[in-house]
Amino acid sequence: MVKGNIGRALKEARGTQTQLQLSIEENVSRETISAYENGRAKLPPDISRSIVGKKDDPWLAMAVRHEYTRTGPVRLEGKKVDLHRSSTKEKLLEELEEAKSFLEKCCMSNHLSFIPSFDRQDLEETLVQLVDVITGIEHFLAVVCEEAEISYLGIWQKHYNKLIARGYVNQEQIIEGQA
């Protein structure tokens, strides 16, 4: 099994639940669950939504997003990673400061299709810094929600409710998965 893939995240989210128990919940065979976990079959979107909804596991949600879009953070697991809550907080603050510094220097007054190549390089580096922030935020959220037993999905729902209340999205976008 490839380290960090959706199969591993699914197995971790399953916890002490057996493959058979999960297969009954999801109305698939135990062999199908095994195939998802071992990377022999791709986890379908409907089943991934169902399991993420039931397990409320931030690491699984992160893996599912990456599996289907090839965007968004992947779980950091290298030998230099420290996923302690205080370490993720400090790393996030560091990434925020770096991104803020790059963003403040980034010229946005000219139409972006006409920027010179050296400004384009600065813009691209600014965007990379912002992606670093996204990775930091996702890891901080995952670590804190998991340790404090706060619903990851509940946090997202509160965020969506705030967006709806402010008129940035409508409820149908959230219900239909368009937000």
C-alpha cells in the first residue's frame, strides 16, 4: 500500500470497525472494502462522501479531496514532520507570516496577463506561499479536531452557515455540493 494514499486514510478512519462491518454499512462486499484500502480499486465518490460523513475524519476528507482533484494538501508524514498541536500551530503562524510578506510585495494593480516575467515569478511564488498556508491550516484543523474531539464536518458546516448568512453562497450550493 502506498503510504499516505486514500486506502490508508480509509483504514485509519475505520479504526476498530472491521472491513465486514463497514461493507455492510456501505452495502458493498468486504472484498470491495479491502480493494479500496489496498489501492486495487478507486473509492467511488458516493461511498467516499458516505464514509467521510459517518467517520467525520479530517485525514480521510483530505485524502478524498486529493484523490479526486489532485489538489489540496496531502498528509505530511515525512521524517521532519511534527504533528503535535503546538508544532502545527507554530508552523501555521510561520506560513501565514511568509505568505503575508509575499502578498504585500506582490503588485496586483496591472492586468495580470500583461505582467513582466520577473513579476510573474513573484506572483507564482506568492501563490505557492498561499498553498503552504492552506496545507498548514488543514493540518492544524485535523490535529486539533482529532485531539479535542471536535467535529471536523461540524466546523465546515458552521463555516458554510456563515457564508450563507453573509450572502456569499446560497443554501442550495451547499446542499448540492457546489460550494
